Amino acid sequence: MALERYGYRVMSAGDGLTGLELFREGRHDLLLLDVMLPGLDGIGLCRRIRETSMDPVLMMSARGDALEVVSGLEAGADDYVVKPVDTAVLVARIRSLLRRAVYAPAQADRTRPERHRPDDRDRDHDRDHDPALLVFGDLTIDTAGLEVSLAGRPVALAPTELRLLLEFAAHPGTVLDRQTLLRNVWDYGWDGDSRVVDLCVQRLRKKIGADRIETVRGFGYKLRR
């Protein structure tokens, strides 16, 4: 009811299995999951959703203890809030996630015409002359088309993962601290929980290579050139 007052159209489910059915039946801009759902809990539901979708996921927790938060983020959630939560804060988190989601149109829209796939000579020419194409070894980031490939194969990234990678790619070799990443990637205007950064970095490493993002202990992370 609170979200509808802010102009959102909401579909709700009272348990995880019903939520999974609703997710499979329609297209949604964002998924808000409570951890303590009967039947299939929110963490299990998030894992099932991530098997087929990179849609933004906001997890809600009644306790906010470290294990529960980490479990939700490891399952693929983009962010979390602890109940009880002020409606204005919840809406701010939702708006932030929706802004991040617009960074991934190329990966989300599977129906658009396939782009021309260049041969090796074309690819080498593109790397030398296309300013939107960033190359780090076998990792290629198309900042205009918002597509990522590893050794020539496309990499599916959730909106937050993509935005985090773009932030690193914009400052290669530069150490970015967690609070800077929270401001620039998660749109936090206040100090947030740095665990969301750490867990998102872990997920990103699994997709683009564990040694691609270096941890600088006591400071933050940097993308290796």
C-alpha cells in the first residue's frame, strides 16, 4: 500500500513458491523479497531467480545479522534493508536500484537484433580506435552498448555488478575505497554497509576472473590494468 501511494504498481505473494510463479509469469522492474517467507524463503527464491534473470533484487530482513545479510547478498541480491524500515528510505533504495537497472539494456533485452560480430582483424581495429571499447587482457567492456565479454564470450551481469565494473573500468589501476563505491555505485548519500560492496566484488570476480580485481588491504579495491 505504501509503495502504491508512491505510484508503483505492485504484485504481491504471501510465500516464496507463489512469488516464484508470479516472477515466471510476468516481467517486473524490481523484486522485493522478504527473507522470512514460508515454503521457499527469500534467499532460496533469490537463488532461483538468479538462475534465469538479472532483474534488480532488494532483500528485506527483520534482523539484519551478519550471516543473514551475507547469505542474501551471496544469493545475488543487489541490496538489502532491515525492518522496520521507513517508507521514504525503502523508496529511496528502490529508486536507486531502478536507476542502476537502466545501465544494462543490452544485457536485459534479448529480442533486439544481434550486433555484427567482427572477425579478428575487425576486433583489433575496434580495440585501437573505439573509445567506448575498454580492454583489459581478455576482458572487454563496451561502455556504449553496455556489454561485457570474457575471452570473446558474453558475460551476464546484474545491473549493480555492471555498474560496479564500469566504475572500476573508469579508474583502472586506481584504488577505490568502499565508501566511494557506495556513493557512486549504490547511490548512497550516507554511510552504508560496506558488506554490500565486498559481496558484489566477490560475485563479480566469479564472472570476470578472481585476479582481475585486486584487494588493497585497509584501503579498497582496484581493477588491474
